[in-house]
Amino acid sequence: MMETQVDRELLEKIADLIGKPVGAFNIRKDTGCDGRQSTEHIKIDSRTDGKSGIDIRILDGTVGETCHIPVLITKSGIEETVYNDFYIGENCNVDIVAGCGIHNCGDQTSRHDGIHTFHVGKNSHVHYTEKHYAEGDGKGDKIFNPQTIVYLEEGASIQMDTTQIRGVDSTKRYTKIICGKGAEAIVTERLLTHGTQLAESDMEIVLDGEDAKGRVISRSVAQEQSSQVFYPRMVGNAKCFGHVQCDSIIMGDARIRSIPEITANCTEAQLIHEAAIGKIAGDQLLKLETLGLTEEEAEDCILKGFLA
Amino acid sequence: MLELKHISYQVSSEEGELGILNDISLTVPDHKLVVFTGPNGGGKTTLAKIIMGLVKPTAGQILWNGQDVTDLSITERARLGISYGFQQPPRFKGLTVRKLLTIASGNEKLSKDQCCQYLTKVGLCANDQLEREVAVSLAGGEVKRIEIATIRARNGELMIFDEPEAGIDLWSFARLTETFEQIHRQGKATMVIISHQERIISLADEVVVVAGGAIRQRGSAEEILPLILSDTLGSCPVMTKEGAAK
């Protein structure tokens, strides 16, 4: 595994990884495999259908294990679509850490479209973390278009935490989670755009089974001339509970559209949505200034807290 | 020592210039507890905000420990030891009680124990509150108590409290007055408290009655309290009528 300073910094940013990961991992770098390790319970293999990407199979009853699958793009001009499929057995409790870091110092576009499909078996819990980060002073765009499709079987649950703070020129995100009986999906989304960046997040949570639960907590900050569009949808097809909460802070000349949608196809479906867009409140800044922070420090503190 | 010299604050309205504060001069000696009281709209809060820098006076001078702070920013005044408890503290999505106390204390490594002490002193259970967000989910009284805890954590030489009792239940109120007594006894901070409460007024070394944008009366709690009470009764037509019916 060849590791440069850029690799190390990107890995730390996107996967909190310092050094070689413990447990199962697959490191994809500039379209190639830069390191892979399966464990007794987590098997990682290249796909056999000709598409780029990996299959991850997690055996029944795997508890307390972690699987890291970071992606690094360090060369300008790489554009890729990668298909990763997760097959998680029954009664598991695992952490999956994905994330992509782009370092683009060139003039050509770097783009990574990660298509992830999760099949989560009965009574299994998955904590899925995904961080997107991009840097580099070249003129080339840094683009992510992730798609995440999750099938939750009876009693299964996923907590999906996605973060994209700065650096990404354009992102179009699509997330779909289908919850079976008693399944639960919790999605937290954190996003900060600046410059002329664009971000779109299209999300659909389908509460198909009785007693399914869904919760979306989206917090975003749009600065300068950036623009964001949120389209979280919650569909209740059975006795279920769903809650969508979108909060955005708007700054500078930014633009934000937030369009939460709830659909009930059953009288026992209980669905709530809340959406708010606003600037940082003046009294919040004043309060923090009375505690000794400058206006800039106060703003930074409010944004960090909001996106934490 | 805090010195206010000829402070005025005027705003433009349709009827011309309106004087919110008119030529107020006042000195608060070190380590004294001074209560500003008086009718609503009389100018108490504006005066307190002028001390913190939240409002800029249209005339006059503010001296803190001999230094002219009139043109200093809020942040600069805060760093000189002036602190301010808001009557209606703002809420912050994502900022925890612990983080707010940490910022207030200026100590990045503020321990959990220290946080707990600040919260316990305002009648909050620290374990329940520390990691909670200071957001809309907190009750009004809780936010108010957290506000007072931040001022304690700030540990400034000058503590200004704008109606600390507003929104606080009776139970916590007893604790609140104890807190003020305790700070006062320690003798390290100068306190300016805006209050309508007899129990808080009675703690004061000096009571300043602000009404109509001017200082109407000054004196000890013993001198001023009876005057306030008689004035209140005297100016209330219902009470006068009932009194007359007897």
C-alpha cells in the first residue's frame, strides 16, 4: 500500500483514519485498489458483473465490527462510477465507514459517483457514515453524485450520517430507504456549501412495514453564491411514524430551496415535516460577543454547533 | 468602578427626536450590588445595554475602571470583565449547555465537575442538562437559568443581569436570590441587576429608580422600597378605590 502525505490527510478527513484501519477495509485510489482486507465475518470481493466496485458480505451475527471503504482521487481528470453492494446478514451490529476525498490540483474535472446498495437482514443494525471532502487549487471541478439505496428487513435499522463540508463544487445526492416491519431509518445530513457550489439532496424514505419508523434530520449552511436544494420525502404505507426536519442557515448571496414532502397511504401513518431557512439571528451573535468572542468567532461557533 | 457620565439615548420617530435616556450620570463603586428598578419602558434595559455596548448612546461617556469604553465593541468590553445576562436569552440549535459554559468561562478545558457546579447553583440537574442543546426544546425557565449560569462561569468583574427573575419559578427564585447574595458576599464582582422583585431589591447596596429616561430616585433598599410600594399603590386606581371603600 503506497501512501503519500495527501493520501494520509484525505483518509483522516473522510474516515478519521490514521494509519492502517483495523478490521475489514478496502481502499480505492485513483480507480485502483490500494489495499484490501477481509475478516472472518466480513468478506470483501471485487464485483463479478463487469461493473467497477466491490461486494461486501457480512455474516449473520457479526457484532461490533467495522468496515472501512474510503475512496481517494488524487489525480485530476478521473471520472468514475462505482457500484458497492452490501449484504448484511441477520442479527448484526456493524459500523460501515465510507467516504471520498478528492485532491484536484489540475484543470480537469474529478468526479466520483458512488452507488451503494444495502441489504440489511432481520434485526441487524448498521451505522453508516459517509464523508465527502475535496481540496486542491486547480481549476478542475470536484464532483460527487452519491446514490444510496437501503432495504431494511423486519426489525432492521440503519443510522446514516452524511457530511459534506466545503470544497465540493457540485453534488447530486439520491437516497432511498425502504423500511420493512418494525424497521427504523435515521438519516442525518450535514452540508456546507460556499463559492458558487451547488448541492442537491433528493431523499425518499418509504415506511412499508407495520411500526416502521423514519427520521430525517438535515442541517445545512449555504454561504456566498452557493445554492442548495433539498427534497426529502417520507411515504407511509402502513402504521408507522415518520419525521422530516430540515434546517438551513443562509448567508451572503446564497439560495436554498427546501421542499419536504410527506405522503400517507394508510390512516395509521403518522408523518410530520418541519422546514426552516433563516440567517444567523442577531441576538445569537450578540450573546456570544458578550461572552468575549469576536463577531467572526461567534459566527464560526454558531455554524460549527449547527453542523455538529 | 463603573462611571456613567451624561448618558443620553435618543431615537428619531415620526414626532421628532424621542429621548429614551436623558442625561444620566451614575457611579457604581467596586463590589457593590446596585438594582435598577422602575416602571416598564422607563429606560432600565437601555441603560444596562449601553454599559455592555449592546446599544450605543447618542451622548455621554462610559468609564470602566477608569478606562473610557464608550467606543469599545461588545467583545472588547467583555474581555475587560463586563458581562450581561439577557432578559430573553437567545437559543442555539446545536450548541450544548456544556459548550456555552465552556465559551463563557474562556477555559477550553472546563471540566464536567465545574460545569455541574455552575448548573447546580442555578437549580438545574447537571447530568440532565450538560449535553442538551440550548434550543427551542428547553423550557423558558431552563434557558433563563442557563443564562445565569453562563454569567457565573464568565466570572467577570462586572455582572449585569436584566430581570433575572423573569420566567423563573418560585422554587428557583429562592435559589437565585441566594446566588446573588453569595456573589455579593464573596466581594469580587460588581453587580447591576434590573429587577422588580422586592427580595432582590432588598439585597441592594443601592437602589436606582429609573423612570421616564431619567434617574428619579436613589438610595438604600430601606429608603426606596417603602417609596416604591406606596407609589405603586397610590398610582393604581383599583387599589385606591378599594382602599377608599373600606
